[in-house]
Amino acid sequence: MYITLSQNFVRPSQQPERHMSYSKFLFTLITLLFCGTVFAQNSAPKYSNEFLSIGVGARALGMSNAQGAVVNDVTSGYWNPAGLLGIKSDLQIAGMHANYFANIAQYDYAAIGKGIDSVSAGSFSVIRFGVDNIPNTTELIDADGNINYDRITSFSAADYAFIFSYARKLKTPGLNVGASAKIIYRQIGDFATSWGFGIDAGATYERGQWRFGLMARDVTSTFNAWNITLDEQTQQTFLLTGNELPENDLELTLPRLVLSAARSFEIGEKLDLITAIDFNVTTDGKRNTVIASDPISVDPTFGLELGYEGTLFVRGGIGNLQYITEIDGARKLTYQPNIGIGLRIKRIYLDYALTDIGDQSTALYSNIFSLKLNIYKQN
């Protein structure tokens, strides 16, 4: 997929052809997005593979995930693969762990990336979101109707994503493009498994203090094929308790588009400020967002980062803007604030964010830590 795109828009350096190459990239990306949406619109569930919408890296979470134009490190494999060209070290490693829902769910992320040559870079990322030690009570009552707690076992429900990313500079100054191939594995104990595959594609364009990003997630729709493997005893339990037996099914994740812009400012000699905005455009029907229609909805997020001499960072953001209806019928705009800080010690970046998983109601905020390490070859 990516090689074909490169051959289409990498041209000699005459100015008119450079503009044509950028236009062709946008046209190809939007065409794939449209085709994937039309193909899967009628059969796709509204919320599929939602664990891939949480985000990675405490820097990003502290900025309310406004990263499409900002990201320039190994986490670009998730946010926008074109940003991988910002890796300046020989090798960059990142990791994150988070607990959600009062430590019920565990969320883990790890990635490794490097520059391949002066015009290309690559990365590999792994994400796991899982709930472990879930009680299995399907055999709690034996054939004679007796309750036996020793018959309770446990299982895990976990989602995995393996992301292979590649980025390349084009001959148009400031223009980078990239793509990610995602392999998704989901498991619910011994009851069901699912394999899926999808593609993301992105681009960044830098001009002066401005930086723009375009990210198409699940650009051709992401397919998950479920295989149900219930044993005979579990099937009997389902039927006796009035439950329907689940069947093998195909789950589709519809495309979404992220349009991003960021601006950097120098404040004196020691302070730098980055402001960013992302517009998350979904194509799976009307959602409870600020801009909502059917099938297109738009969810904007805002983030900023204030840096001191490239060593200390303070971050904030606002996202998840929604209109809610009060008891008296009045509509109220709600939002989710996030904050974070970062510290750079030579080759190590330690970041912290105080954030929620995605709703601004009574759910508790989580403390998120992530670590990033730059590795350089010894001379």
C-alpha cells in the first residue's frame, strides 16, 4: 500500500509537480476513506476496537490527545506515522502502563523506532488492554442443583494490537507521509478469539512555526473475524439460563479522519509554547459531539505544552466536548480537562498525565506515567 502511494507522488523537484504530488496523496487518502466507509457502513458496529482510541504516551494524554500535528517521536506509530521522521537518535524506546476503572483494567504500551536513513524511519508498537481474573460461574451449579464454589474458575478478556509503521520524506520541503499496518488479536478466555487487520495512513506538513497533520485511521476499514469456541458444558449452561449462543461473526471498524494544526512560539530565550488542535471526524453515524450529524460527526480537542529549556514541560488540554440535556430541558456544554508534566534528563524523558479514559462524569481520573529513552551508538 505505502510503496504504491510513494511511486504515485514522489516526483522530480519542479515546483508544479511537487504540488501535484501532494494533491494526489490527499486525493488517494480521501478516496480510500470514502470507499471504506461506503463498503462497511451498513454492517459495522458503532464502537469497534475502541481500545485503540484511548491513546498512548502521557505527553499526549496530558494534551487531551491533540497530537496529529505535534507528535515527532516513536509514539507517532500510533498518532501519525509521518511523525516518525522526528526521531533523531539511533534508536528510541517508549513504554506506558495505566490502570483504569479502579484497577480493574490494565492498559500497556511499548514501542521501538529508529531512522532507517536520511529520508525514512520505522517503528513497531504493541498495545494491550485487558481485564484479568474474571470469575467464570458457568459451572457454579452442578447437575443436581447444588452450589459448589470450588467450581468457579477465572479467565481474562484482552485486546492486543501490533502496529508496524513506516514514514518517508517527500521532495516537497516540509512534507512527510507514513502508513501503519495493524494486526489485532482479541481473546475472551477459552470462549472466543478474533483476528483483525487494518491500515492507517498519515501526513505532516511543516511551514515556518506552523505544522499541519492529516491522519486516516482504519482507512480501508479494519476487519475482525470472531471465532466462538464454547465447550458443550458452557453451551448447555447458556441455553438453560435463557441466553442466546453467540455465533462466529465479522466485525468492521469504520474509517475516521483526524485533521490537525499546531503552532509553536518562542517566549524569551528559555520558554517555548506549542498550541495544538485536532478535529476527530467519525463516519459511523451521529455521536454526542459538538458537531454531530449522520453519518459524520466532529469531536475537537485542544492541547498546549509550555517547555523550559527543553528539560521541563507543563501541559494541558480540553477534550470530549459534549452537549448534555438537563432535567429541565436546558442544554449544557461539558468538557474534560487534562493536565500533565514532563521532565527530560539527558536521554530519558519521564512524562506524567492526570486524565480520564474518556468521560467527564463521576469516573475517577487516572495517574498515567510513560517513559521514553533515546539510544545513541558509541563512537
